[in-house]
Amino acid sequence: MSIRLTITLPEETVSVLDRVAGKGGRSRFINQAVLNYVEVQGKRNLRRQLEIGYRTNATLDLEMASE
């Protein structure tokens, strides 16, 4: 099922979109772009959370390793 949306984009963005998506391909391209963006952002957020966890537990991990 698809839902029709009305969005506003700058003219320059629409020009680029039309160049890369081709005639009739805007919706498909935007759909793929949004899904890709969400996936990339999700991975970045996970990586950031893991880094915070590693830093938070670094001292404890070193203590456990030295025992």
C-alpha cells in the first residue's frame, strides 16, 4: 500500500532528483534514499552507543584483564 504525500523541495534538489531518478522515478528514488538514510543513521547511532559503552567500561575491563 502506498500513501500519497505532498512535500516541498528546493528547485535545485528537484533538478538533481530528476537527473538521477529519471522520468517517473522520483517516488522510487526518494523511497530508496529514505530507507538508506535510516539504515546508515541506525548504524552510526549503534556505533556511537558501543563506543560510549566501551569507554565507560574501559577501566573495569582493564582491571578484570589484569586479574
